[in-house]
Amino acid sequence: MFKRILIANRGEIALRVIRTAREMGIECVAVYSEADAQALHTRMAHVAVPLGGMLPSESYLDMDKILKAAKDTGAEAIHPGYGFLSENSVFAGKVKAAGLAWIGPPQGAIETMGDKIVSRRAMKAAGVPMVPGLVDPVDDVAMAVRDAEDIGYPIAIKAAAGGGGKGIRIVREPSEMESAFRTASGEAVAAFGDGRLYLERYLDSPRHIEVQVMFDNHGHGVHYFERECSIQRRHQKLVEEAPSVVLDEALRAEIGEIALRAGRAVDYEGAGTVEFLWSAGEVFFLEMNTRLQVEHPVTEMITGVDLVREQLRVAAGEPLGYEQKDLSINGHSIEVRVNAENPFSGFLPSTGKLHNLRAPGGPWVRLDTCMYRGLEVGLQYDPMLGKLIVWGADRDQAIQRMIRAIQEMNVGGVHTGLPAALQVLEHPRFVSGDIDTHFLESLTIESPKEYEGLAAVAAAIYRHKKMNRSALAPAAGSRAGWSARSRSETTSYVQRAGMESL
């Protein structure tokens, strides 16, 4: 096993890796930008190395600086986390060339799965079911119109080097093709430096389901069942859960075997996620993410497996040591992303200084976060501040536990998407499991004005109770007049109003 590793990332994923590594007796090296000089991951690591600069291009995306930090500190391996360089095949190759272990899949697997066209060809050859579409790029609008007629409308135009929802446009009729094609191509060039596009049929109301896989370098692989990630906006996930309510045991086993077949087709090693679209009882390959996913904690909660520990073990050359039959699902888990954004203003980014932070507690509640009081939230990085995860014996219990945890949580200084997540969790369609990838778009997120009167009443009650606490205080030994329920309800009202100030 490694004695010292470097984490080439920041925020909650860096903390996540550090925590598991510490439990395994592995020392950790953190790297940080000027903006992250006081970040929690720099304080929890054994060694912290400044990379300089405020922007990602000057720090977390600078391969040479990261490799030098690893060499100077005696790190034996590099864990890329997710985002930044985690799916960069060039960086993976440089890490290996420097004599370091890469805690991720082989360079070839990253290259194949990182290119949507190449990956579609590989999956088609492996017999993996795919959404009807092309396995070659389209060169111009005329070709796109011709091919779309064969595939059938509606059509999804997608960037070959895409990710994060960029370079995607939906076309419902031929007259829309030219504008959508040019826009998607331009966005793809700007985001990835690669304007190649391909076409596939657009499924109107699918569910987004993904399977977590892990392969060692001894020829063994397992899957840890599936996650449901259909609650998303602009292809960015907000609420994730495991397992999916739509899969029965037969389809669960089938989709797991398909995911393993996809990994074996590219000689995969380490952790990966095979993503599918489910529609009318059928599953279709979407893509494979060659890294750990943001939503991996829900899988950990239902399987009892520390996926980062497994990543480290596999990268160090250890065999998995167990088989698929040894894994099972226990209960239900839900994750909500805590993003610095205002759900009442189109989910625009929210910036500011965190002046208050109250984390929820209680049984089976987990908060993976990089937040602390005094944190300056800017625009340099992804808006995700953390992830709130709960476990329940069944889905209903998990939903109620998450609702309670959100109501209990307080992030003062910036808006977060938690009020929107709360409305999702309380919606009858979500509770019944009747969801798809357009659910959030169809939901009208109630603005703070809907709650202004309620919030004002709640605040007035709080001030009144506070000012008259001595007068209201009952005899010694009896319960206080300002009940926990009153405070909880007031806090809930204010949080749902988006004020998050108590």
C-alpha cells in the first residue's frame, strides 16, 4: 500500500480522499491555489503545497506544477478526484511517465470513453445497447438533416468530446437543424476545443440511471448496483438516490452485467460509472465516466463499501478480494447537492462570505463539505459547496430523513439550492417515484414572495419569544415556553423562503 499520495483537487472531494487515506495510514499531500489558502483540505492534509494563481488554469489544471509538487514531497501516487484533470488522458500518461501510480483507469480507457464517438463504436462492438444514432461525426448541416431523417426525430446533437451538458442541442424538426447545429458546434469548440458533433435519437421522458463499477488489475470486476440521477437541470444533477425504484431484480442484474461488459471492452481498472437512459422498460448506454462520481456516497450508504478505499487498494495492485455475489443492497439512500446558487433566480451563482453554518445531525445523516464560517464563495470554481446524504431503511424513511436534514441545515451568507431540493422531495410525483429527467424543468420553484408573509410572521414570533423569554419562562424544572418544535418550524419557514438567516 502507498505511504504518501497527492490529491490533485480541492473542496469536498479532496477532503473525502484525505479522510479515507488517513484511516488507512496513508499520508496526504494537498495542493492549493491562492484562493484556497485557508481551505479545509489544506489544513487536514499532512503537507500542503501552494500552486499559486487564482484561476484553475494557474493551479489545479497545471500538470507540471502538480507533478513537481508530487516529486518534491515524495508522493507515490496521485488521486485526481473528479473534475479538473480527472478524465485527462494526457495527465494520466504523464503521471505514469513520472514513475507515479495513477489512482484511476488506464490512459487508453480514458481516451476511448472520453470521446463519445469512439466510445459508441467500442460499445456497439461489445454488444452494449445504445440509443439509435450515429457512430461517426457529422460534417455539416446538410449531412445532419439527411441522417436525422434516418434516425427519426426528435434528435439530440451532441459534442463528441462533451461533458457537463455542454455542446448539446435538441432538434424536433428539420427547420431547427441549422441553428442548433451551429450553436452546438460553437459551444463544443469553446468548451472542449473540439467541434465534432454526432446525432442520436432524443428520448423525451427517460430516466437517468447509472451503475458504479470497480475493476482490479487481476481481471476481476464488480458492480455496486445502480443510482437514479433523474432530478437534474441542464444535465446537471441536483438530487440522486440509490437504488432506483424503476428496476426490478431481473433488470437490475441485466444492467449491472451490461456495465461490466462495457468496462471489460476497454480493459478498465479502478472506479468508473456507466450511465444509461431508461425508457419504457429498456436501457440504453449513454456514456462512461472514467472517475469517481459526485454522487458515489449513496452507493456507499446502501452497500457499506468505501469506494475511495477500494480505489486506493486497486491502484496499489491489490485484488478486489470479493465477488458480485458477496454484494447486496441494504435500505435506501438520497443525496442532495448543496450548490451556491439561487433557485429563485434561475439557479444563478451566488457569491459571498459564509457568516453562519449549521450542519444537520442525527442517525444516518452525512455531510460531505468544504464549508466553514468565513469561507469566501466566489466564481473561480464549481458552485458545489458540499453534499448532504442520508440513509433510510426504505425510500419513504430516506425522504423524510432528508427533508428533516434540509430543514435543520443553515448556510448563511449565500443562497443555496436547498429550498428547491426541499420542494422536489415534498412533491407527490417524487414521493411516488414518478420522475424523469425533465421533472425539475416542469416544477415551478416557488419564489421567496410566496413565503414573505410566513417568513415575517416566523421572524416576529422569534423576536417576541426572545424578548420575552424571562417573562414567559415557566417554573423551574418545567419545559421552556420556546419549544423545539416552534423553533424548528420557524427555521423551516425561513429556509423555505430562501432567507436562511436564523
